[in-house]
Amino acid sequence: MHWIFWPIASYLLGGVPFGLLLAKLKGVDIRTQGSGNTGATNVARTCGLPLGLTALAFDLLKGLVPVYIATGMSDHWLFLSLSTLAPILGHVYSPFLGFRGGKAVATTIGAFLGLAFLPTLVCVVICIVGIFASGYVSMGSLLFGAALPVAMLVSGRMELAPVALVVTLLLYWRHRENIARLARGQENPWRRKVT
Ligand code: G3P
């Protein structure tokens, strides 16, 4: 029973658009500002760093909490993979936003920290280094995505490599406009308001 119930509950939790809701507290519709993304980067860009970090924490927790609980329900790799994918898909294809949503970096970080803490932590470090080295959150996010399946393989968590690879492909798909802007040298820095 929990094989069906828990991924559905995790998907619904992942669908709660915390960035959008937090920005609304400041009277900002995040979908029409900055990059238009509902994630923490765009909240920081348009509403300031404190609210951006708050959105980051909520988006991270909505991945971490359901996956952490799932690890106590079963250690079957398929159940854990489905329970990891569910909040990420909820964030990207939110049932509360007409199946639209964000780019899922924070929720992916949270979900994989709950699933495989140390390998994911290494990927987070790579992400942070990438952000500060390039000046772009998207560059850090892309490096994080590239590192994730490799980290699962190298750390011996082979059974988690498939879900990590699926999430990486999803992250790259959701960042396709960022990739094009990075290639043109026109990516939005997180600080600046863009139109
Ligand atoms: O987590 C999303 C980040 O990688 C890019 O966000 O708003 O610059 O498209 P944004």
C-alpha cells in the first residue's frame, strides 16, 4: 500500500510552490519577475537574499522530509527511487500550478541528501564551488546535476544511479534556457533584476 500512497503524498508535498507563496507575501508574482522561475534563485533575485534563502530551505525540506521518512518504510531501491522522484516531479510539474513549476535543484538536493547523504553532500560542494567560480547559480546547478549520478556510482550506490540519471536529465531539460544564455554569455546573475 505504501508503495502507491507514499510517492503520491510526496508528489503533492513537492508540488507546494513555496517560492511563489513566499514572494507573494511581498506582493511579487515571481512568475512575471526576473527569470520567471519559481525557485529560490529567482526569489533571491527579485525579493532579496533572506527570502531567497527561506525559499531554498522550504524547497530543500520538501525533498528531504518525504525521502527520509521513506527510508524508514522500506529499503527497496525501487520504492526509494519512486519516493525520491516524486517530490522532484511535484516541484517541476506542480498540480497546484497547472502542472508547471520550477527547476527542482533545491528539492533534488534535499531528496538526495535524505537518500544518500555523503555522496550528495560532495555534489552540493561542487555546486557551491561552481556558483562562486562562475557567478551563476545555474552553472552550479548544472555541475551538481552532472556530478549526481557519478557520485552514486563512485560511492557504491549503484541501485540509485538510474534515478539520479533521470533527475539529471530532468534538471538539464529544465535548464535548457539557462544553458542557451550561458552559451551566449547572457545568463542572469542572481543579484540583478532582469526583465
Ligand atoms: O535553481 C535554479 C537555478 O539553477 C537557475 O535559476 O532563476 O537563474 O533560472 P534562474
